[in-house]
Amino acid sequence: MNYAPVIASKGDLIMSLSVLRNLPSIDQLLQREALQDLIAKSGRDVVRDRLRLVLDELRREIVGSNGSADSLGDGAKLAGEIEQRLRESFSLRQKSQTQKVINATGVVVHTNLGRAPLSHAALEAINQVAADYSNLEYDLVSGKRGKRGTGLEAMLKELLGCEAAAVVNNCAAAVLITLNTLGEGGEVIISRGELIEIGGSFRIPDVIAKSGARIREVGTTNRTRLSDYEKAINENTKVILRAHPSNYRIVGFTEKPSLEELARLASEHGLPLFEDLGSGCLVDLNPLGIHDEPTVQQAVKAGASVIAFSGDKLLGGPQSGIILGESELIKRIKSNPLMRALRVDKLTFAALEATIAAYLSGRALEEIPVQSALHLSKETVTRRARLFIRRARKITNDFQFNAIEGHSVVGGGSAPGNQLPTTLISITSSRLAAVEIEERLRANSPPIITRIVNDNLVIDLRTVSPAAENEILSAFAKLV
Ligand SMILES: *Cc1c(COP(=O)(O)O)cnc(C)c1O
């Protein structure tokens, strides 16, 4: 058997030393023509610091290489190697920074891609409030200290007919603070069919535990009756929780009480009924063939005492968690010390108010990007796809563009069984495999995120703005 030597031979060490001696100095490197663009863009000090790291790493590799680093050779070759590593390090840093991407996947609420793009009105509102002072906690009528979110609360009451409202950082925070306020030290009743995980380690049983309440599971995975809830109620019961199974469905032999029935039971026992809606759609999606996404209005009407939902899923606003409910309960939630830790900033209030304003004025389907994308008809997507293909064919013969039938996805853990009919653009090449095209589009500036369906790269224009279409076309022009 052959064992690799643990200690480098004397000869290897001498070779490594000669490579080390050939390493150019930082000052020599900074003068190189090839680095001037990086210096101009990032500044000399930043490039110098980064060069130091690259050189340290290279030195360690050479010493640890038992002489094999000899192939790195003379000063000029080493400088080339250093330059390349430096560029990779800058590019890696740049890629990990938050930036715009083009979502060509057709997944409308894509959690990995930042969920909802904001409306123009929301962007304008953010601009106004961000660039100047604002009345965030100042009452313009009395000229005295005011409360955060008063304006938004009034808008939500008007739009949804709830008694009161509060806003926190996201829906997970809304669930946590509500359960902590209403359930701490007591029992929370929930059906076994709703012990859900949303993803990103948000699991209902864990959140209940963190809220300081104890979980009391009732029923079975597929069937839970009103009487199961009723039998579980005891002197320690503090809340009945219902969680919308956002990202999965139990089908077949199933049963669960309606929200109205649960609300009646809760009220008979003087208990609050808390509905975690998740997506919280304000628009009835039945006309789109999406039949199991309840609206917030329905939950309010059914008599839930408290309702929580996300601001950046189907609502189409900024990341936030909206809590609606009875005045007395919302007041207790607002005075929970956790509120200070979970509250949102002025930018979120500005964007959320502008988003809600679109619903109030009846223009949500036109103005809110998530809603526009969902309501885009198949005919419109098809027309845009055909036009795109015609333009693309003029730009390049290296790729074949074809329209094929397919489906867009709602996403964001909403309506998992539902797909919206769409026309996809399939893109193939005799020189590049689908994964290679995907990778190159992802490396574009701005990055273009696509899907691979049956080994073919596809683009779904449902989630692509007309301006972004042009950027995709120029990306292909560059790929030629
Ligand atoms: C998405 C979701 C959450 C978490 O919402 P975030 O806004 O991502 O914190 C909680 N509950 C349900 C039912 C959900 O669908």
C-alpha cells in the first residue's frame, strides 16, 4: 500500500519557497493595468484589503502543497492567478447582495424571489416618506405625540369591516404575538389536520410552544368534528386556533367544521377564535378557478375574533403581518411588550397604506402587480409570447423559441392544487443543454430566473413586465 508522505521533502520545500519568492507584492499588483477597472469601481483601499486576503490564501496553499504549487510558476503567471481569484471574490460578493432579478418562472408569489413586487403607488409612498421626516408618531390634528399605524387601521376598518387592526413584521410574528397575548399559560385547541409547517422552520406546534401556551390537539389528520373541539374545552382553554393549510391539501375522506360553527362554539364558551389565514387574499379567486383560497372578508363575516395574514403574499404589499379583530383583543395585543420588538417601520406603513388604497378605490386588479399577474388572461400571455418569439428569432438563430401549453403557479404557499393555464416559451439550443442556458441567464445582469420543464428551459411571461421582456431579449443577444 502507498502512503502519502505527511512531511514534505526538503526538495519540495525549496520549490515552494521559490514560488513564494515569485509572488508579486501588493503595490506591484495595484499598479497592474488589468486591475484599474476594479480600483475605479470599488476603491483602492477595498481592492488592497481584498488582495491581502487572496495573497494570504495563496501563500497557505503553496506552503501546504508539498511542491505541487510549483506549476503556478513565475511572477507573471502568479499575477494572472491572483487577478482571477480577486475578480471571483468581487463577483461572489456582488452576487450575494440583494438585487433586482427577473422572475420568468411564472410563480406569482415566489418566496425565494422576494414575494410581491410593489405597486407604483407603494413605491412613490415609500419615496416620499423615506426621503423626509414624517408623521409616523405625530398627530397632525392635535400637534401632539400620536400613535403609529392609526391611518392604516382606519383604512383596514373601512375596507374589511373589522373593529380594529394592528400590523407587525410578518404573519409569523402576528401568530406569535396573538397566541402569546391570548393563550400564555393556558391551552390552545387546534385540529390535528392543521399542525402545519409553512417552511423556513415555521411550525404551528413550535410557535404555540414559544408563545407560552400549551397545545391541545383534537380530531385526526383528515377528520375533525365540532364535537371534538367541544369535548376538549376545559377551564384552562384560552384560545381556539384555526390555521389555513396554505401549502398542502387533505383530500378524500375529510371533515372539518365551518368557521361559522367554530365561531359560535367559541362564543358560547366565552373564548376567542383565532384564524391564521396565511395568504389573506382580499379578492375572490373563484373566477380564476381557484376555489380553496378563502378571503379575509369571509373570515371577518364568519365571526372569527382575531384574523392574521401576510402583507406580501396575495395582498401584494410589503412584508408585514396584519392582525384584525375585536377592539378589546387588538388592544391587548398592542399593549403586549412583544409589540415593540415586532412592529414595522415607516416604509412599511407607507407601502401598506398605498396598497390598501388601491383596494379601497377598486383598482387593485390593475394596480397591484401580484393581482394583475394572477388575472392576466391566457389569451394575453399567448399574444405576448408569440410577439416575444418573433422578436427573439430575429435576434438569434442559435436558439429555438417555441410556444407551448403550460401552467403558472400562484406560489407563496397559496392554492397548492391550483394552476393557471398559460403559454410558455420553450428555448432550446443544439450547442447548450437546458441547465447551461439556465445558468447563463442566471449570470446575466439583471439575473433572469427561469424554469426547466421536461428537460426544456421555459419562460413564463405572466410574471415578466414588458420592460423586463426587453432585458431578456438583450440577454439572448449577448448569449449569441
Ligand atoms: C405564510 C404563512 C405564515 C407565515 O407568514 P409570513 O408572512 O411568511 O411570516 C403563517 N401562517 C400561514 C397559514 C401561512 O400561510
